[in-house]
Amino acid sequence: MRRRENFRLRITSRKALPMSRPPVITVLLLAGCYTYRPLANPAPPPGERVSAQLTTEGSRDLTGQIGPEVLHVEGQVVSADSTGLDLEVLEIESYRGIRSDWHGEHVRLPRPAVAGLQVRRLSVGGTTLLGGVLAGGLYAVYRILGGASLFEGGTGQAGGGGR
């Protein structure tokens, strides 16, 4: 008869599992909370992510490029001057709240077509709260599943006083 052996990971030192903070911080920033704030500068720099709210007339004039009844156009600024904005469009939103993803298509938004311009910024408070909730949840799961004893091995045999 074959004997089955169970192997468990046994960690004797906390240094055995190095915790790398930069990947954790990167994940939090990518999954972070963002807000849109009014743009102070009428000519945002290239690469800035903005959301442009269109006027009713501007939406009608741009129907051939972006589709009908578009309220918001979101994207990365390619260039901006006194006559308008060139965007790599990432998303549009209709008056009905329907969002459509785009893949960086270039669209020129004339200044008269834009009712308002907002810039995307990382919400430090929201991201910190998200990180705290995630860390607390992971710690709770760790404690519920047995904490450090989860990684410390026993003999691999079930209890009960058998041979």
C-alpha cells in the first residue's frame, strides 16, 4: 500500500517573503479614484486627459465625426490653441448617459463647440480610502483563514490518534 504524504509550506522568517511596495502602489494608482475638476488653463498641455462638455450646436456640428447627441467627449490632448482642441478620443457619452469606448481616434473640437472643459486628477482621499479598505479586507481574510498558522506546517496527518 502506498503512503500519501502531505507537504506544507513552512516559513520560519518573515524575510522569506519579501513584500515589494512599488507594485502595490502602482496597482493602487491604476485602480485609484479619479475626479474631474474645471480646467484653469484654457489651453491644456499635450498628454493631459480632459473631458469636454459640448454645446447643443457643437454636438450637432460634430455628428459626422463622433455620432449623434453626444454630450461629453473624453480623451488625451494632442494639441490645443485658441481655435480648438485636438483629442485622441477614449470615450464619449450621449445625452441619454450611454457611454461608448473609443480607441484614440483623433477629433478636432472647435472652441465654440465646447461648453466646458475639465481635467482628470487623482483623488488622493478616495484612493487612500480604497487602499485602506482593501488592506483591511485582506488582513481580515488572512486572520479568518488562520493567520500565520496557515503557512506553518504540522505533520500533515489528520487528528484522531490514529497510527
